[in-house]
Amino acid sequence: MQDYNVQLSALQLLKRYIEDLKKQLESSQRSYGNKILELNDCGVPRQVVEEYSLVFWQPKDHSIMTLIQQIEELDIPYLQNQINIISHADNNSKYTKEEFKRAIQRIKNEMIMKRCQCCDNTFEVPVGSKIVLCPKCFKKLFQDTGRDPNCR
Amino acid sequence: MQDYQRILDGLYGLRNFLQQLQEGLETQLNAYRSHITNMIDAGVAIQVAEKYEEVNFRNNENIIRQIINSILEDDIPYINNQIQIIENALKDVK
């Protein structure tokens, strides 16, 4: 259970980091575009602005866009999926008191009474069980012989 | 002369922005890598962590690296060249 929590928190941190990275890239992309517009406003020769935009800005703008898309379409869904899987496993590993009672009840419903072949006392075993000795006799015989007395 | 100064301010602004962007991306890349290491250390199933590192992280890292290299090797030298041209023109006017 502890392991699941550590894994879950590492995946959640990575996902949160990736989401923040995406936001920062979007903001940088906007600022970069604005800087190009500012060049025009500052009176930088049109030819220089166009050349810079075409040769330098556009390929980078495209790369940033690709990165944002990859994060959005691949990274975040992948990490979210792993988080869901681990969360589910974590929930399954927790036995609540109620679940524990229900599980015991379920087992009890499938138990029958048997008579011990050694001491003749009755004891509970699961339906279809091949056990023929009560726990007390089993323990005693096991200690005496060092072998499983139920195995004939 | 004022016109040249405005052009220079615009070019300095773009250069500063790109330098900050490049430094920011380097920092992000390091943080990204340390999150991947944390994920592996946390015991996330090896095939999950490896797949993320080998496919997702590598693809993202390559793009970030390309942007950083392009800023350092293409943009900054080009802008520096334009700055030099305008600074020379400004000197001539003075």
C-alpha cells in the first residue's frame, strides 16, 4: 500500500509538472509572437522582420506547437492512465472492516462441519476439503512426525 | 538617430527574450529529467517508466534541445549581426 502511494505521488508530480510545462510553453509562444510584432513597431526594417520570421521564428513556433500537442495528446493521457491503474490497484489493496466482515461471512457460508478422524471432535472445513484432522490433532501429529498428516 | 535607437531597443528586447527562453528551457529540461528519475526511484513498473522515458520524454527532450540549439546557433548570431549593423549606422550618424 505504501509502495502504491509513493508511485502514485511520483506519477502525479510528473503529470502536474508536464501540465505546468505546457502552460509555460503556451505563454512563451504568445510572448515570442508578440516580440516579432514589437520589431515592426520599433521600426526594424520590414525585410529583416520578414526574414527573421520566416527563417527563425516560424520553425521554432512550429516546434513549440508540436511539443504542446505531444504533451496534450500523448504525455498527459498516458500518465493519467497509469495514475488510474495504480489508484485502482491501491483501492483494491485496502480491505475495509465491512469488506473484511463480508469476506469472512462468504467463507463461513461455504464451510461444513466434519468429524476429526483422530479425536472425533467436530471442526469446520471449506466445502470439498480433504482435511480429515482438526487443527489441534493436525498440529500435534505434525510436530510429532514432521510431516503433513493430512497428506496420505 | 531616435529611429536607430528604437530599432536597437526592439532587437535587444528580442535577444533578451530569447536568452531567457533558452535558459528557461534548460532549467525545465533538468526538472523534467529529475521527475523521470523520481518516477523510476518510486518503483513505478519498469515497463511503464521505461516506455515513458524512451518514447515520451525522448521525443519532448529532442524538440526542446532543437529549440535551445536553434536559439544559440541561429537566432542570437543573426540578431547580434543586425544589432551590429544598426550600432554602426548609429555611430556614423553621431
